[in-house]
Amino acid sequence: MNRILIVTLLLLGAACNRQETKPPASGDPGKGKQLITQYGCTACHSIPGIDGPRGEVGPSLDHVAVRPMIAGVLPNNPQNLTQYLQNPQMVNTLNIMPNLGIKPDEARDIAAYLYTLK
């Protein structure tokens, strides 16, 4: 009986820790894909579905939608990702990701595309 209880608690704990990420309601993934190309994000990142160089300066963004954290510090949710895209140094002033001047609506579109990468 104790084994069943332990297994049940472990499964419930894992389910509670699982983070569901969804694209921001107002973001357009198609537009986000275009913006990723426009801003040259592949110069530093490998991004599935985006043509161009496969940069290795930043991490691969494959499966970014299901990662628990952004930049290893922020919980991965649409609001944090959108803000991070607009100002990467908000998390760490030594962050090497440049501030590209991404506007709020563009950040929502880029986030919407990134949240398709599960």
C-alpha cells in the first residue's frame, strides 16, 4: 500500500511541476517567424523552421516552448518571454544577447512562433 501511495504522490508532483506554455493570444506565429529572420536571430541561435545560419553563440531554441526557464532565471511564460525579447539585460546586465529594439507587438509575435517549438 505504501508503494502505491508513494508512486501516486510522485506522479502528482511531476504533473504539478509540468509547465504548460502557450503562445500569447495576440501573437502571430507566422509574423514572428518573419521577424526572427528580419532580426537575424539565427546568427546566434539554431532555430527550427527558420532558414539561415545555425549560430552557436546562444543556445538552440529547439523545444524552447517546453523549457521551464528563460535564460536559466525567469519562469517560461508568455509575459516573461515577451519582456525578455525586448530587453535581455533585464535578467543579467552581462547577458550577451543584444537589445535589438524589438517592439512589444513584435515580441509577442516572436514569442508566439517560439511557443510552436515543442
